[in-house]
Amino acid sequence: MAKRVKTTLSLDEELMRHVRVRAARTGRTQSEVLEEALRQGLGAVQRIRAMNDADEEEALSLASEAVHEVRAETSR
């Protein structure tokens, strides 16, 4: 098991509400939900960066565009 590091973050209230809800619905801790989201997000950015030979900023922009497209499709 990886060594754990305790840290303090300042996050948007609405985002933390989503974290609390997901944790409650899945029976996991808020830390577990946040860690999974970070791993998935960072992994996606790395994959996009590698596939598009992009720098970090370009990869983040492409990832953000993809998220917005998915949200737009699911809200229809």
C-alpha cells in the first residue's frame, strides 16, 4: 500500500458537495472519492498528452473540451 500524506485543500463548496454525495452513495470515504477522481483525471490528461504529442496546457485544454462535449450530450 502506498504511503499516505495528509494535506489541506481549499475547494469549491459545490464540488465538495458532489464529493460528499458520491462518497455516501458508494460507501467510500471522501478521501477515497477524491483520490480516485485525481487518478482518473491525471491519467486522462497524460493519455491525451501522449496521443496528441501535446504539452501539459494543451492536454488540459483538450481534456476540458472532451468533458464539456460529454456533458452537453448527456444533458440533451
